[in-house]
Amino acid sequence: EYGVMNCSYEKYTVGQLGLGNFLLYGTIVSFLPQIFVLLKSRSSFGISALNQLIFALQSFTSLANVVILQWDKLKCCKEWSYFICYNSLINISQIFVVWFCNYTVFVLVVVFHDFQRDGGHMGEWRYRLWFHLNTVLSLVTILIALGLMLFTGTHSSSTRFYGEMLGVISAILTVVGNVPQIIETFKLKDIGSLSLATTILQTPGIYAMAYFQYISAPKQFGVWLPFVVSMVLNTILLIEMIYYEILRKLRERRERREKNGNLSVSGEKEALTDRLIND
């Protein structure tokens, strides 16, 4: 019931707990290749900053959604043991880690963007605007949630409706966020600074996380819906990246073969010239 705090907790099986922990720490590992690529190359070429902005907002609205709808878990941790609290909050922890990693990538993309290629000061101004827009929208989301929870109660219909709507907004942002990157990769015919390793690691992880979020809150569709949408679009992006990476490798192989062939022909011509001179 909306008006009563519920301190009952999810009794996960050993397999489900193992999956939950694997997803929690595996999410961090899956983002590391992309972060290392950005830090090493100091370039965000081929990565859509708009895509990363939307993903930062999407993961934040998803986090706000699950915190609002599962606020009782946070309050009940005072009564639970550490083990029960940790296991009960594992689905919230997963979404927090996704938001933190997405936000980190977004900041790195903005920091390492080539503004000269993208319109000089106008490009830099636009990216600064996006960065501040992300901050403002996140703060507004928090303030509205706090206002509803303080003045109408954590279990009021208004608070619950707002939480569910954040889940729907998160799902919409997932669609909108993936589209710019899919288009950017298609236009470039190259994955640029996108990490194929990260996408390969994350795609099956999103499938597993969608399942885990569903079993954690099957009736709260706003919690797991963004992950269902994300797994479909991420699969499309992965297929696209693999296709262009295969084409790149085939092109490089052909260029090396042509180069070696030209060197061989050039060597034969020089040998023939030497023989004619000696004769």
C-alpha cells in the first residue's frame, strides 16, 4: 500500500545474487576500455557528444526513478543487517554505477573534443551549454522529487506517478540517445574513438541487467523498461560497429597487399635495370 512503509526484502537465490554482483562490478569493467581509449587518444572523434549527454540524463532519470519507487529500501536499511541491506540495494547500486560511468564518459568526451573541427568557439560554446544543461536538468529532477516527497509523502500517488514518469522519460531518452550515435557511426563509416570492446561487453550485460531489474521489481515497469529498450538499440549499434570494423581491417589488408606488390614490382624493375647496365 502507498501509505505504509514496507520493510519486507527480496529473497534472491544464490544464482540471482551472483548475477546481481557480477552485473554491478562487470558494469564498471565494461566501461574501462572506453575510458582508457579516451584518456590514451585524448580525442573523442567519432563519438557523439549529444549521444553521451542524453545517456547521462537517461541514466540519471533511471536512477531517480528507482530511488523514488524503492525509497523504503533505503529507509529500512537502518533495521536490516548489512548483508540484507547490501543485497536489497544491489539493483539500485547497479543503476547508480551506470549513471556514474556514463557521466564520466560524457565529461571526457566534452574535455577531449576537437572544437576547431566543430566550429571553433561556436562549437565550444555549444558543448559548454550541453554540459550545464545536464547539470541543471539533473538538479531540477532532484528538486521536484524532494518537493513531492516532503510535501505529499514518499507513498503519495503524486510521488509514485512522478517516479513512474521518470522511468518512461528514461526509456524515451534511451531511444533518442542511441539514435545520434548510430547515425554518427553510419555517416563516418568508422567507429572512430568508440570502444568496440566496451560495446561487446555491455550488450550482453544490458540483457542480463534488464532481466535482473525485472525480477527485482516486476510491477514497476519504469525501472526495467529503459533496459529493454537499450538492449535492442545497443544490439543494432554493436552490429554496425562490427561491420565497419571488419571493413576497416579488410581495407587495411588490401592496402598492405597493394603496397607490398608495388614494392615487389619496383624491386624487379631495379634488378632488370642493373642487369642491362652491367651488360
